[in-house]
Amino acid sequence: MNDLKVLGTERIGNFEFTGIEGGFGKNKKAMLVKDIATIHNRPVFKINQLITDNIKRFKTNIDLIDLLNTSGVFRKFAEDNGLIGSNRTQHVYLLSERGYAKLLKILEDDKAWEIYDELVDNYFNMRYVIQKQDSYMITDPVQRAKRWIEEQEEHQVKLAMAKQETKDIQDNTPISSRDYQVLSRKIGQKLDRYLSQHQIYNKNQVALLRWDLNNAILKAAGVPARTLIKQKHFTAIAEALVNWEPSETTLEKIKAY
């Protein structure tokens, strides 16, 4: 982990903020929440609260650094740059590009994504573009070919990480209310077909079968309640719906009515 360095005032389009380098690796750009709050026209404490409420989604030293709750150079950087306003200040978050992308997922508005495109194209990746231009100034053919291969490998690694990050976010996203309604309807249809095929009308038997089917769905998803079902569970749930048959225990209980 390297030291932080203030680059001065950065201006991207209509946005003006403090450029910071370091913290997340050599030459890596970063942004303070106080600047992010200004850009998004939201109070700092609101952005801090969003991060704190979703802190499990952020990885320390990869997505964010809480300058206030650290020691050494990071704490000193916060103090030297007047980021610790009063005893009421609880967090001074610094976000990497990856951390900022996660924050935008939480903010979820059109303006947020518009700003993200602007900042990623013209702030976070600016140094990378300069480095890439420098590589094309290499005159030795062997060294130039070597550098090109290195760039391709770097690109593939970044692409794989971005795809995995996107997949993780999508897979762990709770199902929407619409998806929940669709799932409930599919479960109801499956149960109705079974009841019709076996001519079961007794309300106690119906209740037992409904419990058995719902339990099979929850077991397939590995969750204790339907409200905890996520996008990644749909394949297992679909398979469980197709293959569902009441358990032997449930069938024995049905005979009692």
C-alpha cells in the first residue's frame, strides 16, 4: 500500500474535485466521499450512511479506505488536509474506481451512471492512457512486442475481474417484486396441477402439499424464506419445480385425512 498524494484540483466536464493518487496501488486514482457528495449533489453524511449500511459489499484497501479509522500515513493525510472536522465525524471514506462503481450500484440513478462514464473515461484511466501512449514510442521491435503482450495480458486480467465482479453483483441481487410474483405464480400452478391430477380437495391435504412444495423450493435455494431468494438461485429452483414430488413423509401424513 503506497502513500497518498494530492494532485490538486481536477476538472472533468462540469465537475470539479480534489484529485488524489495512491492508497490502492501505485499510480491509482482515488476520490474522497466529500467530493463524490458534491458531484452527486447529496449531503456527505448521506453518502457515508449509504456506504456504512452496505459496508459488507466493500472490501477494505481494495474498494475503500476509512482514513479516520486508520493509523499512520492515512490518518495523518486526513489530519493534514483538514478532513477531520469535529468529534462528530465518524468516517472519512476514500474510494477507488472499483469502490466508486459499487457506490453507483447503490445510488442507482441515471445521473450517477452519466457521471461515472465521465470520470472513468477522463479521470481514473487518464494515467493508463498516457502510459499506453508511451509504450508506442518504444523503437526496439523486441521490446515493443514484449510491451504489447504485457498490455494484452493486463487487459485480459482486468476484463476477467470486471466480468466476475458484475456476475457476483448480479447473482447476489435479491429478486425483484415482479420476479417474486412470477415465482409464486409458478409454484401455485405446479401445486394446482398436482392437486388436479390426483383429485385432492381436502384443505388439510392441500396445506400439507403446499408446505412440502415450498420446502423443496427453499431447500433448492438454500435459504430459510422466499424473501431471501436471489438471482443465482433461479436455476436450482426451476429444476426443483420440474422434479418435485411430495416426500414419503408428507404422503403418509396425507393418508391420515
